[in-house]
Amino acid sequence: MLRLLVVDDEAIIADGMCEVLQQDSELDLDIYKAYSGDAAVRLFDRTRFDIVLTDIRMPGMDGLQLLEKIRERWPKCRVIFLTGHPEFNYVYSAIQYDGVSYLLKTEGYDKVLRTVKQTVEEIETEWREETLLQEAREQTKVAMELLRKEFVGGILNEQISVREIDGRQLEELGIPLRVERPVLILLGRVDQAAEPATYAEKTLRLYRIRLVAESYLASHASHVAFANDSRDLVWLIQPPRDRASEGPEEERNGWEKLLTYLRGTLELVQAACRESFGAELSFVLDDSPVDWTGAAERYAELNMLMNYRIGQASGMLLLDRQALGRELREEGDKREPRIRASKLELLAEHLEHGRQAEFFRALEEAAGGLRELDTMHHAPAQEWYYSVALVYLSYMNRWRLVERTAAAVGLHKLMQPGEHESWPEAIAYLKRVGESLFRLQNQEEERRAHSVVATIQQHIQDHLHDPDEISLVRLAELAYFNPSYLSRLFKQVTGENLSEFVASARMAKAKRLLGNPDLKIQEVAERVGYGTATNFTRSFRRATTMTPQEYRASLLNK
């Protein structure tokens, strides 16, 4: 919602202008008023305004001085100058700025409304213009390195579904790989450095190492690289793109040539980094390409191999995943199911963000082959169970939900997998705990929303006499939300707009006060937040089809 501020030192003009703008059904504006330039500046310091409708000649700070203040704080704000007679010196100064227009008060309310509507259309059009999109694209280029890391890392950590990947995405991110071709994965790690380094120095050294490696790769491969959360370097590699149309035999030969080149070249990279940076590197190179759908699993296996040390020497170069990984995989079937750290993080993230469907889908996938196990003493399965249980326990402790969850589903079995008769029963129990947590989460969100709205409603009722205290900006400050979110939340909870509630509360209180014949109409107007009896009468008639005097008379006649 756009915000408009009316500034005029004559209160009756400012009030009347606000009233006219609020009555126009075509304008969806959050409207404020100020009776001086200084008061307007105080509002600018609190919130953004999109349109300012202001008098030029005002005591103290005049319109042009106010324009300077607006440009300092909100340079995209449009300004409409309104004055009683032509003032060409002012006009000449004002039109030097973009987004400034000029109206005579003698042109009437219709002209003002047309100008405001035109200004609103211009702002909305500007939001859609290509210039803003182009700026966003330029900023995206600056952040492209981070975006590539997030994207490729998301694929390898199974946070992004491979089904969502297409060539257009890779091209937009500047990733010179093809979705239809498999990838070869290479990991690199700094084992030792010449001397202790700060975080910035380590980051710079990683970048330099990456540049050295990529200088060897550039002419022989297409690739993308990033540093993962463990500060290991990760490359996804394919043969050069100009060989993408080769047949099956040529494709196999291309991969073999690339692997042969990499095996020989990585030793050169290790030597170059040792001489240039005093850094000892270890590499783990996959021995065969893998489809994108299997990249996450292969990446997890290579990470295990990176930590699979042989002796105490540094500068390891593992080139045969099958041979060196055999010992790790000998008990592979017995170790299953296992839960990878990335899957665990994803479960915790889904729970924290209230993504119920995604959470249970990920839980079901992570459960894997648990249901087929015939013993509750299977260590990897127990590890999986404890991992999920700790996600729950951590969440319950943070949000203080232990007692409420225990009352709903019972927690005596949460850290005791042996208490379950079978793994299917254990999985079903974990699902019930999850369902209970999501249910409590939804109840808490609803309770907090209703509590905030009730507080706002009470504040409005208590301060109807003070328009500043019940403005959207002030109410948002009280709730610690931004104005747009508070407006949406209020509508979601109550079914009516904030402005509608304020108007209804004013009318309800006005009707009660009009029942007291000792109060003047002006006093009633002031107690419900109208600056003048004229504006109050106009609003009251629109709401009730009667003037305040007529309504009072109808009460007395009963």
C-alpha cells in the first residue's frame, strides 16, 4: 500500500484534503497529515512516504525546504505542490527536481484527485519497468559467486531437487555444465599452511588455490567450483562443451582422457600451491562420472573418503574411489539406513519454518529401509532414531513445548528406541510427535496473532481522540511489525481492514457520546479524532445517513 502525506499549515485544508482522498474508492492509500514542515520531517524519520501533497508557502519550513528534506530521506518520493496562487519563482525551483508537480488550489478537488491518481499510476508503472529489473540483474551478477555456491551446494546437500534443474538455470548462474551429461566430482582440502591464518587470509588463500587449479582445468574441462561449509573446495567437472554432441564411444573416450589428465595435473596443482602459498593440499577425485540424480550420494561418499586418512602424511591424492572405498563399503548393507547431516539439517529447517508436508516427506525418505530390520539393536538405525529425536528435543527446548508435547503424545519413548516393539512402530511414534509439534506450532501462531490484534484493538479504542496514536505507522511500532505486515495480519485475523475497524470504532463511540446532550458536536468530534465538526459531520452522515444532530434528536425522541 502506498503512503501519502498531506502537509498544510491550515488545519481545515489538510483535514479536508485527507477526507476527500479517503472517500475516493479508487485510491488505496495509507493517508497521513501534518500541519507544518517540521511535523512532516518527523514523520519522514519514522517511515517511508511515496507521495507528499504539500503547500508551498508555510511559516517556518516552506515547501522547497521540505522538498530538500524529502530528497535526503526518501529520494523516490513524489511531491505535489499545492498553493493558492501562481508563484513562478517557486515553480521554477521545484521543477528542477524529478517527480515534482505543481497545482493551484483554485483548480479544485477533482484536479487534485486526478493528479494523485496519475502519480500513483506512475509509481506502479515504475515498479514494473525494465530499469529496476536491470538493476536487479546487475546486482545479481555481483552476487553470482554466492548464488552458484548456494545452488550447487543445495544440489549436493539435497536441499534442491534435481528435478528442478534445467539448462536455463545453469546458464543464468553462469555454470558451464549440461544437465543431460553426468558430472565428475573433485574435492580439495588444505591440510597444512605455512603459518596460522585469519579467517580473511584463509578465504583469500582458498580463492588463490582455486585459481591455480582452474588455470590447469580451463583448457581441458568445463567446471564450476565453490568452497563448502567445511572450507573444502568442490568442483563439478565435465568434458569441454564443444564435445557435447559426440557419440557414445567418443563420450567414453572423452571421460577417460579427462580423468587421465586430471590424475596427472592434480599433482602439479599440489606442487604449485606448496611452492606459492606454503599450503599442503589433499585431493579426492571420483573415478567415474555420475548422473546429477546420484551426485548428492556420491558427494557424501567422497566426503567420507576425504576423512579416510592413511598414515600421518599430508598432501594425499586419492584417485580410485572403488579401491580405497571398498573397506568403507564392506559393511554398507549392514550400516543402512543412515541419515546424512544435510538431511538432518533439512528436517530441522522444515520443522522450524512450519513446512509440515515437506517435513514428513523428508522424514519418510530418511527412514529408508528401517521397516525391514528385525532387531531394535541395530546401531546405525539407532543413530538415525536418535538424530531425529534430538531434532525434536532441540525444537521443544527452544520453544518450551516439552510439557505440552508430553501431555499430547507422551515423551517417555522419545530417547528410548528400545521401548518400541519394532522399527515401524518407532517410525509411527516419531511421526506422531512431529504431528503434535506442528499442531502446537499452529496453535501458538494463532494465539500470538490474536494477542497482537487484541492489543492493537484496545489501543485504538483507548486513543480514538488522537489520530497520531492510531495511525498505521504508530500501531506497527507498538506491535514491532512493519506497517504492511500488520495490515495483512489484522485483516487475516478479523476479516476487516484496520481502517474499517478504526472508522467503526469512531462511529460507535460517537453514537454513545451523542447520547449525552451536554456534549457539543465539536466536543464529540474531538473525542473521536476528528479535527473539525465539519469533517465529523461528513463522515457520520456517510456512515449513518444522518447528521450528528439528527441522530441525537432521534435518541431523544425515543
